[in-house]
Amino acid sequence: MKRVPIALTLLLMVALVVGCARPTPTPTPPPPKPTVAPTVAAPAMEASTPTPVVRKAVIGFTASQTGKLNVESTRQINGLTLWMEQVNAAGGLKLADGSVVLFEAKFYDDESNKDRVQELYTRLINEDKADFLISPYSSGLADAAAVIAEQYGKIMITTGAASDSTYKKGYTLVYQTYTPASRYLTGAFDLLGALDAAVKKVAIIHETDKFSTDVCNAAKAYGEGKGYEIVLFEGYDSGTADFAPFINKIPAGTEAIMGGGHFADGSTFARQLYEKGVSVKFIALLVAPPEPKFAELGDAALGIIGPSQWEPQAKYSPEAAQAAGLEWYGPTVEEFVSAYKAKFNEDPSYHSAGGYAAGLILQKAIEAAGSLETDKVKAALDAMAIMTFFGAIKFDTSAEAHGLQIAHQMVYIQWQKDAAGNLVKQVVWPAEAQSAQPLYPLSR
Amino acid sequence: MLAQILASLVDGILLGFVYGLAAMGLSLIWGVMRVINLSHGAIMALGMFGIYLTFTHLGLNPYLALLLLAPASLLFGFLVYGVAVHRIINAPYLSSLLATFAVNMMVIGIGTAVFTTSLYNVDFSLGTVRAGVLALPGTRLAAAAAAVLITAGLYLFLYRTRPGKAIRAVANNRAAAALMGIPPAQTLALSFGIGTLLAALAGGLITTFFPFTILSGSGYQSKSFVICVLGGLGNPLGALLGGLILGAMEGLIPIVLPVSWVPVVEFTLFVLILLIRPSGLLGART
Amino acid sequence: MKPWRQPGFWIPLLLILVGGGVALVVRKDTLREMTFTLLMYVALASSLNILMGYTGYVNFGHIVFFGLGGYTGFYFISRHGWHLVPAALVGGLTSALLAALLGLAVLRLRGAYFALATIGINEAARAFVNNFRPFGGPTGLFVNFAIYREYGGAPQALWLTYTLLLITTLVAVAVSYTVKNSRFGLGLLAIREDEDAAMVMGVRTPRAKTIAYVISAFFPGIIGTLFFFKNGNVEPGDAFRLHMSIEVLVMIMLGGNGTILGPVLGAAAYERLRGYLLTSPLFKSLHLAFAGLALLLIVLFIPAGLVGWLRRRFPVLRRWLE
């Protein structure tokens, strides 16, 4: 009689222990790699040296293969994959001591979900022994991952994550590829000033997520510093579909509208601004305009300006690097674009370029450090000042904002009509990168 | 200032008609069978995708597509009632809350697998009507008109037809209605079906002017709760009025407060009304 | 009746101690992270059970206490540099205080009206925190990484958080047992069966319900502070997920509403099931649908949950499974 319950207790206990040890997420197989034979990789010119020591560097990251961030994240991962393939296909990265580093990717699906990100990065570091980390796409997920990287002392290059706040938390191992949010819309004020010095009244309406809030708070301060009057400053929830309350709140006499957030809300906002016939001279929105899909809005897209981290028309070149006194590193813009098109059959977006650039930064730092040790690579990253196809790269090394990107610049695009009446994206700012004259003022 | 008030009020009220339509379904189901239908939002999302699919793949006018959507959603309502609700209709209300929530999870789960959670748009426009300070997209006017028509139809059904009267009798007293020879199971299934139909139609109308995802329904569902309480829980026709009140509030509150405070006011009001007059501002009548 | 003589008391505690202790002994970070989530749900389910299981009041807003308590505790850590332990206690006490105030008003509502009101409270709380400047508004709060130094570095801080969570979970389950087997608990059960009758029999229902609400709200406040401290930041969207409230409800239903062991097993089983569905390539995109199907089957066919069913089916187990 007494036996049965004891056995049951034991059984339950076993069940709970099993319950605790959840099945390990099966690692998604690494992206298909070109067949590289590491030994053959040592080129002829190094024939005099003995067969090089081949070292493996595991790059850990999560991809949003499902969930709301899927599209952008996939492009970012494509860029990163392309970088890794190219490096490994070239025989790996050769270090000063003669050894060769081959990169290996380890990644999981984070489902665009913050909780999963932390669990998975812990796993990448402890189980998969990742040597270096790349961030997931989006400021929110990258911020969640950065805590883990720092807690376990691993270097993380963030990409697809512009929020400033991540770099103001006292981290020392997290480095940013993108232009930070605080400089996202400041150029729009510069452009507006160059176009029409008489315009003074600006309304700012933005999504209240971390990134857009950072952007618009900084833009507001910058605009006010330049003498603009911010006549409306409002935030909306992510997922807002009805912008009428905001549009009705825009005071009469407003000359420019700025703000937005991500693609879904930004394109809806642009559409409703058009339907409501809001007549202003200048509209600049975050994130949504550079997306090719934005053109589906038709006339509502015409004239809308948006900041972009990178565009294929961007004029970064070894000559530009020389002029700026920086070292040039990696492929040229044309090489990157054609390699990307050849592999993925689509034009690279700035997400793709950012993914590639994150790998490139890591590659350069490992090369400069001549080692895979965290301390030495960190020192190389702190000292880095280069120009790549993605633009200039340099990190803040102060204690307050360590790792913040301070050299890279935004470009601003505008949707215009070509001779045939089709919508096309043109770079309108900065002046030296212009591919077309800005359309101004908006005619509505 | 006056112009802003007018524009906001008209915008809010036009939207209020559609909100009211959505809430009517919830209110009817509550009034008749004392079930809080937590699958309401998911069914609205299904309505949205129904219109999206017929519009983009069959090129059907969204308003004609509503005529197809109506019988389909009625049948879906019967199905949900038969599978998930019928068995627990007399169980403690925790069971019906969880059962309808389980339906919600299944619909959203399958919907996410099929459509992902990306944003969809029904690219349909009726132009914009301009009158002084007002700029009213035609689709919103049409949606408000459709909501009024559907409400009138529901009224006629409930007050002029036999099954409609049976529904009201069951809502009033299920046991007594059964004694009078009204088959309770069929009547309950019919009410659930009509509730589902109303939710799906409201979802369909929303697609003509707002973009949506498979998860969009949950926001409208929360609003529907507020409206039901404003209009009187269990009083479907009051729900339309509740919708108008909510729409007007959404239009007017932003004039004095930042827009982000609107939900704080809405839901605080919701809890307060529940506390003071649980039967709702306009009381329960069916 | 000494509680530690009762198997119904020590079986759940032993289960948690063994299950949670493994990570402490093995010292593996991945195992700790997984067990953390699991223990968190066990504690949330056990504390919600004190209200929902014993009095029968369905609370969709349990996560409000997790969010607001967590926010409060986190606020003191991040803005005032408090140590985790006092901050977590303050988080718990704030939740309890809030429950006392809310309970006096909201618990007058019965049945589905109460359930509806809790949904409203959850939405109102989230919208409010979204606009509340001291809590950072929509972007939330974060801690500077440097504060981990106070705990001897990040790893130590994480282990400390884990140990505190394990203790909190044990206390929550012990309290849950004590309440159920007290005179006060019998009053709560009477409310569940028939509130009017309970009142007639001399149960002071408003007071009893409010006390149950307060006890059940105390634990989520502590857990919230621990959870957000581990994450290093808190945002309104993470703090008030209606979905999480409902998942905890499902766990209780799975294990057995109103039992002690039920929420523990239910939470473990649900987490394991979800972990499996999420990682299985076949079910990955359909995990929500399967979880919904499982919930529907339980509600329709075994409403008493696993433990309730076992107790009914095998009366001999009743002494062992409380």
C-alpha cells in the first residue's frame, strides 16, 4: 500500500527533472558553404612557410526566420552569409603569425521574440562556444542580446540596430555598425534648411518604440537648436492603424512633417496623410521610404523623403577614403552589389549591406589583432578607423557611450517620378551624394 | 480649433459605426448565452483575410465580397459553437472563457502559419469627399453606411422574424423558452453564428481603410469590450450607440490630451462603469 | 496537523527543490536559464491559484502585478541604486498594496464581470505605464552594467537572481498549501462553491477575497523584479502581456485548478510542451494552434486537470496529491 505512493512520488520527481531539462533547440544547419578545402587554401605565395595552422572562429547570431521582423532580418543574414562565404572561399583570413582563420556560423531562429533571443544567445555562448557574436535585427532584440554578450564577456557587433540607448548602459564589448538613432533625422533638418530657409514650423509624429523615440527626441532637440518651431510632438503605439487623430491634430500653418517608425506604420501614415490631403511642403519618415515596397503606395509615396543607412548609389570608394585620410577595407560598392545580386537575385537593401559590413568589421579587427582573443580584438575595434563600401567606421571609446558608431553617415532618399512616370528612388542628401535634385515643395 | 473639433468628431463617429458593429456580435452572444467570446478578435481577423483573399485573388469588389463572407462566417460560427461551446454552455464561466480562448489560439496559430504576421492591405479606394474642413475617405463613409444597414437588418431579424424572436426569448429566460417549445440548442447556435457573422463583417469593412495583420483583431476585441459596457452588456442594438460614443471619445480626447492617453481613459472608464453599473450605461434590454 | 508530516505539503516542495537545485549543483548557464523560465511560471501559476483556484474568481490581470511590481522594484534598482533583495521585496509589497486597493473595488463584481474588469485593468495599466515618465514611458528603464559589480560581476548576479527565484517559488508553494489548509482557506473554498451560502455561514467574503487577492499579488511583484533585473531592462510591452496571464491560466487548468501540485506540474508540462513544439520543425509554425487544441480538449473533457483527475480516479492518491 505504502509502496505505490512512494513510487509515484519518484515518478513525479523524475517527470519534473525531465521537465526542467527541456529539449535543446536543434541548431539550424549553418548556411550552405562553398566547398572549401582548408589545406588547399594556403596560397602558393606562402609555400615557403609550413602548412598554416587552421583555426576556426565560430560566429553566433540569431535570425528572425519567423515573426514580424522576418523580411529585414533575412536580408541582413543574406549579407552576413555572403561575407562569410567570400572570406572562406578566399582561403580564410590570414593572420600575421601565419595561421589561417576559417569562419563558421551558428544560428537559431529567434521568432522576432525578445525572450527567445536571450535564451538563444546564452546557448550560443555556452553550448556552441561562439567566439564572436553578431546581433539580431532591430534595436529591441539587439539590446536584449547585448546584455547577454556583456554578461558572458563576448564581443558583439550590432547591425540593424540603431538605438543609442544600448551603448549608454556601461557595456564595453558591444560595437555598432549603423549610424545611431540620434543622427537619423538630423540630416532631414539640414536638407530642409538648404531647400527653404523660410520654413520654421515642423510637426513630429513618431512610433513609441525604443528606436523611433530615440530618433525623434534627438531630432527635436537638433531642430530646436537650429531655430525650428516644433508645433506638434506626439507618439503612437506600434501597430497603430488609424492616424486620423494625429492628422487632425496637426496645427494649421505646419510646413513640414517628420517622424514615423517602421515599415507598416510608416507606410500607413504616408497613405493617410495623402488621403486626408494634408498640404505641407516636406515630409520625411523613418525606415519605410527606403523599402522598395513603399512604391506600392503610388502617388502617396511621391516626394516622401527617408533616411537610409546605405544605398547602392552611395559614393564610397578607395579615392574617397584617401581624401578623408582613412584606410579602405573590403570590396567596392560595385563588387558588393554584383556579388549580392548574383547570389540572391535581388538588389541589396541597406539591411543586407549592414549584415555584410558587420562581418567585415569583425574580419578587420581580427586581422589587426592577429588573434582571436577577446581582449586583443577589442583593442583593435577600439582603435579602428576605416572606410568600407558601407561608409566610414569608427567607434566611441568613452566610458559613457562605448561602442557607439561615430563616423558612419546617413543618406536621404526621395521617391520621384522618372520620365516614364514610374516611381524611382533618388539620393537627395548629402549634397555630394545627390543622384537627383530634391522635389520641393510637395504639390498636394 | 472648432475646425479641429469638427474634423475629429466626424472621423471618430464614422469609425464608431464600425466599432459598434463589431461589438454587437460580442454583445449578442453575451446577452443570449452568457459567454464572453474571447475568439471575437480572431474571427474579425478571419473576416479581414476573407475580404483580402477575395479582393486580391478574385478581384471581387469588397462590398460584394461581404455578401459571400456573411454565410461563410455564419457557418463558421455554427462550427465553433458545436465544437467548443455547446458542451460547456452550462459549466462555470471559466470553461467558456477558456474554450473560446482556445479557439482564438487555434485560429491565430493557423493564421500565423499561413499568412505570417506581416501587414496586409486591401488596395481599394473610393476617393475622398471634401467639405470645408472635412476630408472624408469614401471607404469610411461606405463602411459607416454598411454598418447602419446591417444593424437595421439585425433589428428587423430580432423583432420581426420567428427565429429572431426565439433568440430574444432564450436570452430572456432559457429554461422558460425551452418549456415554450423553443429548441435551445438550435437557437444558441444561431445566436453564436450571428455574433460571428457580425464580427467577420466588421473585420471585412475595416480592411477597406486600414491595413491589418492576423493579430489585428485583439485590439478591436478590447475596444469591443469597452463598447459593450458603454452600450449595455447583452444589448446588441445599444452596442451601436456604444460604438458611436467610443468613436467620439477617440476623436475628442486627443484635443486635450496626448493621443497616447486615449487607452488609459478608455479602460479606466470601462472598469469604472463595470463597478458602478455592471449592466452597462444603457442597461440590459434585449 | 503538522504540515511537514503531510505528503501533500512536501511532495511539491521537494519536486521544486530537486528540479531547481540541479542547476545550482551542475552550475551550467544554459540549464539555469531554462529552469529560470520554468520556475517563474511555477511561481506565477501557484500564486494565481491562490485566488483563482480557491475562490473561483478568474483573473486575467495577474500579470499586472508582475508588471507593476517589477517596474517598481526595477525603478529602485536603476534610479536609486538599491540592492536586488530590498528592491524585490518593495516590488512585491507594492503589488500587494495595489491588490488591496483594487480588490476592495473590483472584487465586488462577480463571475464574468470580474474577469472582464481584470482585462480592462491590464490594458489600462499598460497604457498608463506607457505614458508615465518616471518609469521611462514607452522606452522603459534599464540598469547600467556597472551595477553588476556590486554583486561580484554579472555571473554572480545571475546566480543570485536564480537562487532568489528558487526561494520565492518554494515560499509561494508553501504559502499556497498553508492557505488551503487553514480555516481562512476553507472560507475561500466555500466562496468558490456558493458565495451567498458562504456569506450566510459567516464567511466575511469581501475581506477574505481581498486577502486572497493580496497574497496572490505579492509573489508576481517579486518575480517581476527578479526577471527584469536578469534581463537588464524593462519595457511596457514586456511587462503587461495579456497573453502571459492567459498562459498561466492554461497551466493551472492543465495541472488542476485549486490543487497545490497542479500548478507546479501544469507549468512544467506546458513549458516542456511549448519548448518541444517550438523546436520541432514540423510543429514550429503551428505551436499556438496545438496549444489551443490541447487547451480545448482539457476544458471540454478533463476540466479538473491532471491532478484533479488523478484524485478522482484513484481515491487512494488523495492523501499524497494535494
